[in-house]
Amino acid sequence: MSAASSNLVGDARLEDSTVSDDEAETSDGAGAELSEQLSASSLHEDSVPADCAVLWASLDPVRRCIDFYPRAIAQRLEAALGSGEDRCVLGADFFNATVHLPPDGGFCQTTPGQHMGRSGYKAPGFRSACRIVHPRSARTVTLHGREWRLAESGDDAEYSFVEVAPAHCMLCREAAEEPCAPLQTWGAADMASSDPAVLRKPVVVWQWCRGTPERDGDPMRLGDEMWCPYLSDQNTAIEAAFSAGAGAAAVDFEARSLRVTFSPGSPFALQVDTSA
């Protein structure tokens, strides 16, 4: 077989819908006084009051925005912190990220660099992370940043972020005791549903990059608009092979035969057109 073309493939294994417009409206002041509560001195308490929940978040220094960890990932971080571990390796379920949990605070997330041959190089990543004890009655949460790192308080900050506290990412006492449902691939019902609970459900989404090194340069540096999701049946086949530890998955797309070759221990792969 001859490889006619190749594309970079990535796995967005925890893809959450964004907050709806009506939820993103400015609150009537609820949460406006949270800056002091959410300083570093109160983020790492051993006990969580009954009227509070836990959120885990990170500051994206590239897009300059706050990302909340999905509940399934937050549960793993909470368990690692409670066990006294100094790090939580999230692996291929979350972009090969590791969240570092030093006992004196200053949490951060790192991702390793990865060479993909002619398909480019993914540079290593670093971002600040934090654990937030959040009052359930408050609508928003305030985080402070400095040089695109999370700061301990507003006095040290150059920027402040006021975000809607996403209920679907919170760990409450009753929720923390129950593990999240296993991740599933997306289906037609997910796309057709208007139920907010369905739209926020974490799903596995495999995507391929439309860019090529010859035309677009390093695919790892291209924006989200250059990545396209596979069709549902292809997505399911790729995920089944990946979860089973197979080296590759074979998928058909119209008249083309494609082979998706996985990179061990990584959510990235290479797609090759094996059509004769």
C-alpha cells in the first residue's frame, strides 16, 4: 500500500459545551465579594463546608482565559490531593497533562513536548492551576492573575477574571463520593439534543487536522478552526482501538481507506490515506 497523504490526529477526550448566553449574563452582585475568599490562603482547606463545593481551574496563558476542569478530572485531582500525592498524572484522558500539587500551594499544570515527525512538534506547556472552595449560593467566582499566572490576591494582580461558576464542574459532598460515568463517544442523539445536561456531558471527540506541513507549516501551531471531528461511527471505531491498546485503527471515509496510527501514551496520532 502507498500512503497518498497524511494528517495529524488529536483526541479531545473531554469536550464540554460552553456556558449558555443566559448563564453568562452579569450577576446582580452575587459573588462580587469573593476575591478575599478565593485567595490562596483559603483554596487548600482540608474540609469543605456543607454549603460549599469544590472547583478546579487553570489559567490558559495563550487564550488568556480561565478553564474549569471537568468534574471527572476534578475528582481525580481531589483524590490525589486528599491522598497527599505531589502530582496527578492525567495522561491521554486530558492532553497528557500532569497537575503538580506541592504542599505549600502554587499548583500548576504541565504538558510534555511531543515530536510528530514531519507533522510538527508540540511544545511543552505550563499553566497555573488552583482549587477553589466555592459557596454554592454564589453565582460567580473571581480569580486574580499576574503575567498570565494566578496570583494570591487582588493586591498582587494585574488582571482579574470574574467567571460564572459552572455547576457541572463542581464537586459537592454527595457528588464527590460517586465516581463519574465512564467516558463515551459522541452520537447523533448528543448533537440533536437541546437538554443542557446532555450538551454538557463529557464525550470523546477524535479530530483530524486539515493542515499539512508543506502548505501550512507546523500543524501543532494551527488554530481550532483547522481541526475537524470525525463522523460518529469513525470516532467510535478509533476510540475502541485506542482504548484497547491497539497500535492503529482502520476507518473508511467515502472511497478512501484511512489508517490512524497511535503514538504510545499520547492523545495524538497520525492519519494516513492507504487507498491504492
